Amino acid sequence: TNGKTEVRKLIIVGSVGTGKTHCGRALDRYCGAVGLAAYEAGHWKGDSIPGSIFIEWMSIASPETCDEREFDRVIRDVERASMVIVDDIGTETDRFKTGVPVQRLCHLLNRIERKFSYITTNIEAKAWREKWDSRVEDRLLASQIIEVKSPSFRSEI
């Protein structure tokens, strides 16, 4: 090794309709199938099957859509998962300017720091600090970032 930490997070940045969510859902299905096959073949020891978790960020980012107990449950599920897929960070709103969505994103990023992760967003990297804050930006920049430049598959060509 060259002394660098292995990058385990992949962030896909792209506009709406470029297939980021479809890839995340397919990855979730693939991880589940591989984990089950490894468990059934006896390659995984223990009483649980290695698995993934797919998180629709908008559904847990705000206390308006997800209370603290539910958010804590999601974090416990994240801690048990081998692969974490977080879809659409940046779509959250903070209607009452509480700062909770940024705090939750920072907390989630801390929990997945050493996990294999796939994160999608339509917010370009240059706007991360402005959208969230320097703590979140720093954690996101410690990832492999792929920018998707293609038209929406939903649009007519």
C-alpha cells in the first residue's frame, strides 16, 4: 500500500433522470443476493446474513418526515449493514431552518465512514459546502466521485 486509506464511498453526481437511483436499487438487490448466496454456501459465519440497506434520504433527513426514534432505528440498521446505499442527498429541505438535516447527514456519514457506500446526489461537488457545511463537505470529498453527464432517460430524444 502507499499509506493512503482505502476509499469505500462512491458518490454519483448527476442531474435528474440519469439513472443514479436505478443503479443504487440494482446494487442493493445484487448485494442481497450475493450475501444470501455466501451465507447459504457457508462462507459467512455468524447468525446474520451480510446485507445492504437502501435509504431514501429525503424520507429520513427532516424531523417533519422522520422523528428521532425512527432516525435512530435507521442508524442501527446502517450499523448492521455491510453496504449502505443513500439515495438523493441534497433533496432535503429545512423548512423551519432547524439545521437537523445537515446534522443528520453528518451523523450518517460518520456511521458509514468505514463501510462500503454508494451515495447519489444532483448537487455538484463545488456546491457542497454551500448546501450543507464544511463538515459534510469534508466527509463527502473523502470519496470516489463520479459525475454523470447525460440527458434524462425520461426525456424524449
